Amino acid sequence: MSKYSVSEQGFYGRFGGAWVPEMLYPNVENLRQNYLKILASDEFQTTYTSLMKDYVGRPTPLTYSQKLSDLYHAHIYLKREDLAHTGAHKINNAIGQVIMAKMMGKDRIIAETGAGQHGVATATACALLDVKCVVYMGALDIERQAPNVARMKMLGAEVVAATSGNCTLKDATNEALRDWISNPEDTFYVIGSVVGPHPYPDLVARLQSIISQETRLQLKEHTGSELPNYVVACIGGGSNAAGSFYHFLDDESVNLVAVEAAGLGLDSGETAASIARGTEGIIHGSRTMLMQTDDGQITEPYSISAGLDYPGVGPLHSYLHSCGRATVLSATDQEALDAARLLTRSEGIIPALESAHALAALPKLSFRPDDVVAVTVSGRGDKDMQTYMNRLM
């Protein structure tokens, strides 16, 4: 077992755990007792592996960017999760959890979504596997991510608006948890990131670890070595980063770089950088770094990116930061927009706003000419076109 693995009690160091209402405890405990056995079973592995290859389109490419390499004086590779079915990494986790739900006898799926990609992925998996789907989404996110809302509805999902708080991801998660409390028998909650009570952070990380598993093999083919010098990924909750880092965690020579959303600036009061500006606390069933007031009230986050607009971060990322295994940087709205424009104009790849934050970290790092850098492009930018048009055109 890796020293960065979750403990049997559900902790990464002092972060994690399962802080849940009594009515949810049986559901969470049932999942904890069964998820590792299900993941290891021949039935799950056969179904999941087949769908990843023949339905999702994996492995996704590892694209060498000559222009970014020239600009940043290193060898820049892009892990192309934008080319997975539905346009982001979220499908890796959604299909896995829906298969698991069916194996556990659950016939109703609920999910939360911010940017809409997890909602689309879950609705897609439910349509494919013939399960009822309800997706909770903040009212503000419904407005700014309209294309993904339309996709979810076309796929047959019921999209429910969360109208509390600032009407974003945190509030959608609250509503999904309320639903689960009310419907514990037939409902499975497909959490979209490495957040929530144990075992969800570990479950999601394992399902997303296919990203780093492929990256190692592809780097070997491209460079002769499985190990890059840097792996760079954005973090909100942090599922794409967890998946990107997973199979490199014990290779201490690999620098892991997680990039938060600084919003209008770290000191602006309008930010979603929960590691840079947060303190330890409990959110959605997990102890982690989050933005809160001195008396423990959650501070409303802000980011131009709906998928990073969350006041906390997965407990794995809090742990990797606290023990020095990962470096955490941040990128402002404008830096992300500039990075998106650069990738689009130089490589013909329109990234999601979330992914653009990872790209925005490249000029903040000091590379040697022979460094190999793997950047995860976690999703494509179709869903963000209205924002891009308003801000860049």
C-alpha cells in the first residue's frame, strides 16, 4: 500500500473521514464494505474495461505540443481527456459508479454537477445502463452552462435547480445529499469528484486513475521513460488531478502540480482557492481545506469556471499539499482565459475553462530544457463558448 493511500478508517493523514448524518450512515457504510470487492470482481472489470475501450474511446491520446514546448522551453504533452466520450474525464467515474450501483441493486441515480460535465456523464451512463437519473445543479450554473443542461435533458435526466446560497456546486451538493437522506433504499449517489465521505474520495480516485495509468504507458512510447518531470492538473474538488497523479504518487522524482481557481485574485474576496485561502474544516462529509469564516460558516466561492467554483477540495489534495508531495498554484480568471486563447490559437484545441487553469500554471513554473511535462486537458470548451465569446471576442 502506498503511503499516500487512504487508511482503513478513510483518512489521508488527518484529512478525510465520513462525517455523515445518522440516516445516511447505512448507505455510506454499505458502500464502504463493498466498493473494493466490486471493483476487483470479474463482473465489474469485464464490463468497465469493455465500455472504457469501446464506448468511451480510451485510451485518450497524449499529444505533444510543439508550440507550447517552444514557448516554455520544455517538452509539453497534453493528456486529452477532452476527447473522451461526452467531452471530459467525468465519464470514467460516472460509468464505474453506475455499474457499481446496479451491482448493489440500486435503480435510481442522483448526482450533483457544477460545469455540467459530471451531470452529462452520469446521464449518459444512466441512459446506456437503463437507470433513472436525477441531477442537481445550481441555478447560476444552469444559466451559464446551458448546452450541458440541454444534453442532460435530451439524455433523459431530470435536472433540478438548487436555488440556495450562491446557486452553484456547493448548493447542488447540499440538495443531492438531502435527496439521498429522503430516499436511502433505492438511490445511489454518484459523487463527481474526490470529495464527500469515505469511501467516495478513494472510489473516484481509483476510477479516474486510468488517466495516469495510460499516461505512463504513453510517455514510455513517446520518450522512452514512464516518468515525466511534472504532472499538472486543475483542482476544484480535484478528480482529474487525483486521476492524473494516482500512478505517480510513489515516484518522488515526479513533481505534482495542482492548480486552483484564484477567481479575481487570492486577496480579492472573490476566489475559489481553498488551499491557498482556506482552513481545515468539514464540508460534505469530509475533513479537508475549505474557505470558511472564523466561526465555521462556509464562505461563498467564486470562479469564472463553474467546475472549480467550490469552497473546498478533496481530502487527498489537502494531504498531498500538507505533506509537501504536491505543489499547489493558482490562476485567476484572466490568466485562465489567456491560457485558453493561447492553446486554441496555437494548437487548435479549445479547452474547458477548468483545464485552462492548469495551462495557466505553465508560465509560473521554471523548467529545464529536457523536462517532460504532462498537462491534463480535463475537458473540451464547448460548454464555455458563451463565456469565451463574451470575454475574448
